[in-house]
Amino acid sequence: MDSVSPSILQFTQFESQALGQQLIDKALYYKADPRIDIQKGMGKRIGCIFLNPSLRTRVSTQIAASNLGVEPIVLNMDKEGWALEMREGAIMNKGTVEHIKDAAGVLGTYFDILAIRAFPSLTNKEEDMNDFVFSQFVKYSGIPVISLESATRHPLQSLADQITIREHSSGIKKPKIVLTWGPHIKAIPHAVANSFAEWSLGMGHDLTITHPAGYELSEKFTKGATIEYNQKKALQDADFVYVKNWSGFNDYGKIISTDPSWMLTEKHFVNAPNAKVMHCLPVRRNLELSDEILDGPRSLVQKQAENRIYAAQSVISHLI
Ligand code: CP
């Protein structure tokens, strides 16, 4: 991300193919024997700070930490913490009670690692693109930070997705991966789509992105991908199809289309008979993705969710 420099002491984005391969190898090592390194993190503590809801990220990160002997403590900031002021120099005479400088500083003394979820506003593009809220935690905590999904990226999800692709790629030399937009009724962040594109391209895969006109993602994440507006053409010969909704990026945070023909059913796979289908969950059934696909043999969604544990375990192990 722009305002947070990549460092070995953070896990906020894709850094290199070599590190990506190393993290996938380690994740599969832990998957084979989850508590093999139970002594490694004894005496250490990870603070999992949620400014937004979560099921998978919250639970998988706690299990991953426990598998390494690291004590996880979860703080749901929206319900359990004080209302935070993020802006420098603010006169705090309105609704906010504690400044991020003070809160993050305190958390930095309580934990060895912080893990933060901070979604975008989808109204202030510049602040979102700079991961403003997430970056304030990084700046003031002074300890290693893991992204549990920021405004721009969801790297633990992307690592779990790459683990899942590796596990299901045997016999495929260079898998064709398609990221397809799916319909939704709400304005959804870009983080999963951005991050999936960034990791797939970074890991050297052949990536095609398909969406209705107007849903172009930031080129910062998609440079090197084939952009194909015809979904049928894009899906031809696909090995993996990743379904995700996102809102407009150029027309920031807007819903431009809800065209139901973009929701995948078996009919969409006539030219990709062996394609596997992926989604990060949660998914709105029969809006974003059909029951037929989610409950059928193409679906890898449960496997992706399971791999969230080993993605997190690999990263926590790397940082400690
Ligand atoms: N995929 C994912 O991040 O799920 P949660 O929002 O439930 O954590």
C-alpha cells in the first residue's frame, strides 16, 4: 500500500513470488500437522482488532495463533472499544472518545503482533486508496502488523486462495484463472478482487478479469491481466473461476449494474467443463453465485475457508 512501506515485519500485501511460494509451502506443512510448532510462539500474544464484522478471518486467525502456542485476544472495536479519532490534530469535541495515537500505542505495548481489519469508506477514494485507517494503526502501534483486510487488500484471503489453487493444480502446467464480477445489491469493497489479482499475477498465473463495462479495477492491481468484457469468452478453457462482486472504482463506490446474467450457473461452463469455482465467502446465494454451483462438485469455497487457518498460521510463524 502507498503509505505503508513493505517490510519483513508486516504482512499487508504481496511482496514477491519467492516469499509467496515459501508461505504456501509452510501453510501446507502446517496443514499436514497443525500443532507441530506448538512451542514456537509460547509466551507471545497477538491482538486481533476488528473494526468490521467477520466470521472466517476472526476464527481462523485465532485457531492459527493457538496452533503455534500464541495467545490470541480479539477486540471488536465497534462494540468493545472507545470511538476512535483518526485525524491528526483533531479537536475532539464531537463523537470520538480516544485518539488512534493513544489507542494504538497502548495496544503496541500489550501485544507482540497486531492484526487489523479496517474496511474502506467507499466514499473517500483517496483515503481508501492510502489505507488511511489501517495505516494509522501501523504508524502508532510500533509492532508487526498483519492485515485482516484493509481498504485495498485482503492478503490472508489471497494466500489461502493461492494455497487452494496449488492443491488443485496437479497436472496443469500454467492454470488459466478467471476473476469474474458477480451481481450484488450492495456496494462492496475492492480489496478481495484487488488482492486476488495482485497475488495471481505475482505468482505467475495466467489471469483474465471479466466484468460489465464501468467495473474496471485499479490498474495498480490488474497490470498484466487480460481484461475481457465478454464473460462467455473469458470463461473459455478456464481452470479456476473466482467469483466476486465489487463496486465501481472509477465511479467510486457506486453500483453500476446488477445484471443477473453474470451470476454463474452450470450453463456458463460449456466451454470450461473442468473449471473449479472459488469465492472468499460470505456469498449471497442465488444473487452472486447459484446454489447449483456452490453445492456442486466445482465448488472449492469450503476448502478455501479451511485454508484460511494455514495461511494465517504460515504468516504468524513467519513474523515470530
Ligand atoms: N472471507 C472472509 O474474509 O470472511 P469473513 O469476512 O467472514 O472474515
